[in-house]
Amino acid sequence: MKLLVRNLARNTTEEELRSLFAVHGTLQSCTIVMDKETGESKGFAFVEMPKVGEAKVAIKTLNGMDVDGSKIRVKKAEDTVKKDDSDAE
């Protein structure tokens, strides 16, 4: 299951994110989206967890958690995010 992690502090690293999610199960990938021009974090990331049950536990546990001074938001990533942003929260 692919998860979208939003509202990340700009200084949060992939290693920190991996550590948070690894507690809840196996990670397939963890990628913080970076600005191509500045090289800084855009404040969101994608985490892939192959086991749906573990991913659901991670969502419930980590959504709203304070990480580096920011309350992160964790939800299942929608496949259509890039095409149609009109169904955003």
C-alpha cells in the first residue's frame, strides 16, 4: 500500500521517516519529494508498505503525530493525485 505523508517539517529526513514507519512493519520504499531547484523538501513524502494490515496500523498510529515540530498527516495515497486534485480533503 502506498501512503502519502503530508505536512512534514522541511528538516525531516528519509532516515527519520523510515524509522517511524519501520516500527509498524516492512517498508518497500520511502521517498521525500524534493524541490528540483532548491534541493529542499517540499514537505511531503511517499512510503510504500507491502502488507496492507501493517500500512493501516501505521496510518492509525502516525496520523497526527508531531514530528520535528509538525503534525504529520498520513493517508493512503490515491493513484489519481497527479491527474485530478479536485478530490483533495
